[in-house]
Amino acid sequence: MVKNREKIPLAWLLASVSFVSIIIISFLKTSLELEDAEQAYYSQWWRLGYDDQPPLFTWIQKAINSIFGVTKFSLSFLRGILFGAVILSFYGLAKRVLNDKARAEIVVLSSALIPVFIDFTFRRLSHTLLLCLMVLLTLQVIAQLIERKSIRKYLLLGICFGLGMLCKYNYSIFLMMVLGASFFDASLKRIVWNPKILLSCTIAFLLFSPHFYWLIQGKYLSFIGKSISTKLETEGPGVFVLTPILELIKALLEILLPLLLVVGLFLVLKKVRWESKNVPKWLRNMGVIQIAVLVLFFIFMNVKEVQVRWLVPLLLPYFIFLIGNLGLDNKKVRKWGMPLFLFILVFQVFRTPAERFLGITSDTHFDYAGLSDKLQTEYSNSVWVLPNVTYGGQIKLHNSEKELFTLDDFSISESKKYDRPHVILSSLNRLSESLKPTDSLLQYGPDKEDLYFFEVYGTENLPFHSLSTNEN
């Protein structure tokens, strides 16, 4: 049995255990995470755009839902597949760049020391996880192009560019880095300024153009701009240039500190040594330019808050540079690193029931079945309009066959505004001068807010199009 276990590639073992763990965790939660609730709601329809995120993740989720339905399994299945794929792609890129299977395994194990990756990304993020995968795949294609500049590789690069932009708008910062790095690195210059890159750009444009067409229609672009500005707190108090730089440094420390402390300790104890010749210069140069582009972007946007989850997809590949340059005893690191990684996964699985047992407050411990039962009993023939996508997704989970809507869905189609009785739930006790609530639920939900029920016919005067505040 032990011999068989040794034959299982480490990356595949970690990917498989992560996949199973993510699915198990979802069933230990009473309700959905915010991002899963968002997908449960938006995956009701095929659209060219959803909220302030590109549509690729929701398209994939809708395809999976068509097989498994809107269930905890279908929502966690996609995240589990993506997290496993990120681990395998991380390993694949490290192996190609370092040309060392054992060192590539150490790179993957080191991700256990990236808190936001092994915790936040593992437990809840959706679009960010897909972006991690697309950045890693793009870099793999670039690494292949450095070896041989074939038409097929440029075709793959264009597909990566197009799908990357459909994952999350942050991918544009990655593209700016690739362009910027081409001015400082000869290997990248020969790729980016090759006439064959026009094929890549054409493919990327064809893939992204339907969503771009959707963006420039109506007020979608304006709504998305306002939502992004709200998330970045561009209007908040702060010192120009200084605040964005300090926020970026703070976020980088949150990502790097555990790994830097461990590496620093080993260097002091002389358990490892620095070997600056193991990693190709093009990867190092891309890492430096990526930091520079982030600094310029945050200064230009006058960002007052930088969330670490925004940076993980853009910086994860460069952990290969850090780990690859360390002279390590691969057998010892593997011996202790794999149990640590698996222990963290086990901890994540039992964390949710432990929180419930200890009385630690969490949104995922709240049961929305009561609200669902009330809507089914008293408003079964009405169109349901929930306050936001969080409520929408939670209620959709209990009513997978019913089409429902939310007040913060600014991308809702006019054709979906049915001329039928509606029941609207809002935290406001007045939606207009003439519209008064007919019922209420006081101190409801994980945030103990008051919900008011409004009964109307048709949607002509409904207050749709409020800004969404989803984190993902």
C-alpha cells in the first residue's frame, strides 16, 4: 500500500484531496458562501455579462448546473475542480521553468504558507480562482513560446488572452505586465514583438468582443466603473501616492510574511542557501515588472484599500522564483511539507463545524429555510424579488426550479421584467411614496436586518439597478 502511495504524483494527490475537501466543506455549511450565492443566482441565465464581473465563470457554472442542478455539490464541484487545476498548473509551470520535478513539488507545497491562497481562495473565491488558473496557463504558453515560436503556440496564447479577460478584469494588469516586460527582457521581446502575435490578438479580440459589446451598451460600463471605484475606495480619505503604496506593501506582507519568516529562519540556521542561477531571468523580470505595474495602477487609480485576494493571481507564479532559488534538501522538505499541507486541508474541513460548536458567528451558519418557506407558502404565485444576490442565491438553493430576481441586479434584461404580481423584499420600509410594506421580518438574517415585503403588479416602477457590493 505504501509503495502504491509513493507512485501517486504529489501534485495529483494534493489536487485530489483539495477537490474532495472543498466539496465536503460545502455540505458542512448551513448556507452558501457569498460567492456561491452569487453564482446560484446569476447562473439562472445565459448573459453576456453579470454584475461587475466578466461572464466566463458563470457560463461554466451554468453548464455544470444543467447537469447537477443548483445544489451545494454543483457549486463546490466547480471550485474544487478549479482549485485542483490551479495546483496542477502551478506544478506544471514550476517543473517547466525549473526543469526539476522535486523542486516543482516543493513550490506547490510552499503554497500552504500563502494564507489567502490556502484559506480564502480555497474556501470561497470563484472568479479569482479561475483567474489564478488562466495566469498560470498563460505563463506556461509563454514558456513554451520562448523555446519555440510556433503558430500553434501563438494560437494558444490568444485563447489564453481572451479567456483571461473573460475571467476577471484584473487580467488586464497581467497583460500590461507582459507588454512592459517585453521592453526589458530579450526573451519576451522576441515573443511580444513577433508578427505572429497579431494572431494571438485577433483570437483574443474575437473571444472578448461579445462581452465588450455588452459592456458598452446602456449604462453597464458606468455601473461597473462605480462598483469598482467603491471596492477600491478611490473616493476615500488618504494621501496621494503614499496611501496606495503603503496599502500595496501591507497587502504584499500579508501574502508573503509566513513564507518569508520560514525561509528567513532556515537561512539564519543555514538549513538552506540562496542559489540565484536556478530560475530563468525572464520569470524574474516579469515579477519585477508586475510589482511596478501594480504600483503605477494603484497610484493612477488613487486606491485607498488593496485587498490581498486581488494580488494572488498576479503574484502566485513568482513564488517559483523564490523557492526555485533556494538550495533545499528536497526529501526533507517533502517529508514535512506534505503533512503540513494535508493538515491545513483537514483543518479547513473541520473548521466550519468547530465554529458552530464553539458559537463563533459566521454568515454560513444562518439557515434561510424559514424565509424560503414563507415565500413558498404566502407568495407562491408571485415573482420573487430579493434584496441582493446573497439573498437571491440562498433562496434559489431552496427553490432550484423557480426563477427569481434581486434589486441589485443591474444587468437584468428588460424581457425579464414580467407583467405579473411581484413580491419585493427590501431593507427599506418605503420604496416610493405610494408603495407601503404589507409584511415584514424583523432582525432577520446573519446581519439582523429588517426586511419589508411589498406587493406590486408588474415591474415598471421597481427600484432595480442598485450597485452590487459582492467581494469576489
